[in-house]
Amino acid sequence: MLAGQGGPAERSGRGRPPGGSELKEAAIVQAARELFVRDGFERTSVDAIADLAGVSKRTIYNHYEDKRTLFLAVIRETYRSMIDAIDAIIDKHLTDVADPEESLAGFAVEAAMLAFRSPERSAMIRLMMAEASHFPELQRERMRPFSVTDRLAQRLAGIAQRGLLEIPDPDEAGDHLFALTFGQLNNRSLFGTRPLRDDEIRRMAEGGVRAFARAYRPGWSAGLS
């Protein structure tokens, strides 16, 4: 078990959450996320998490083996909710595609607006980067069986099968699309540290899609041979 650690001053809790294991677990994750983002992993104590969540330390240990396990659970849960939302955007824009560039631009802009208007997402990315050297799991573990780029690869493969794009390797193409859109936005915003205007997000997302569509347009690779 984890002994209490020193950390920031204890905060008055939000009150004891309603009964039920799932509700208590949700309260623990919410409180832990807030404190990990604010104070970092080392400076956040289990006592502080329990106080903010309105539960006992024993309740936390009934759900999580130690603070490290809780930290990884917070990372997973944060990314699970974000990926679920982006999955819905993929379904909205990349089903029954007629114009690949238009559909991909619609996806990229809406997903980027969601991601880069989420302070929680940006803060969690920075937290992961800060703690990665102490958590090998963050470097090798996927938060879900399929990532966003995996899903993009599946949709890109379907578009290619219809002859709308020429994509020899859908996994590589998914990585390219992500790098040209979200990667560029991450770099420009310093992973959410620098706020971006809506017009900046739209311009970079649409520009990345245009570059992708040119690179993968039918017949392009044949012209290089």
C-alpha cells in the first residue's frame, strides 16, 4: 500500500459522492485528474485525492493498487473519452465518401476544434510528456485496442478500394494524415500551451489535408516511377 505523501495543501472536498462503486470511482478519477494536472504526479498525495473526491483513502485503495495505478487509469480514461468523441467524427465524415479531400477536411477541422478547444486534453498531453521517463507504460501502452490513426487507416483503405485515393500502405497514410494535421497543430500550439484561433486551426487542418490529398491522388505514384 502507498503511504501518505507530502504535497500541496489539502483542499476541502466536493462532498461525499452518491453511493455506488462506479460513481465513487468516477469521483476519484475526476479528482485525481485535476490534482495530477495541477501539481504533477510526485506532488499529488493520495490524501489530497481522497479529500477532493469526498471518499476515504481506503476507498481509493479498494479501486486502485497504488497511486501509480491510479495515474495510469486517469490517462486511459481521459484518452478513452476523447477517442470516443473523435470516433463519432470519423463516422460522420468518413462514411460513404464521395470527395476524399472534402470529407477528410471536414473530419480534420471538426476533430481539431474538439481537441484543441479541450484544456483537459492539452494538459494531459503535457503531463504525459513530463512523466514519460518515469512511466515506461506510457511509451509502449496503447490506451485502447485501436488508436485514432488505426481507425483512419481503416477508412483510408476503404476510400482507396473505391479508387478515390491511391494508398499502398493505409497505416503509413494514416500516420501521414495525422502528422500533416494534428501534428502540425500540436507543434504550432506547443501542445496546447499557446492558444490557437479558430481560423488558425481551420487553415492548418485544411492545408494538411490538401497536401495529403495531393500526395495520395490516383496516378501520382505512377508518375514518379
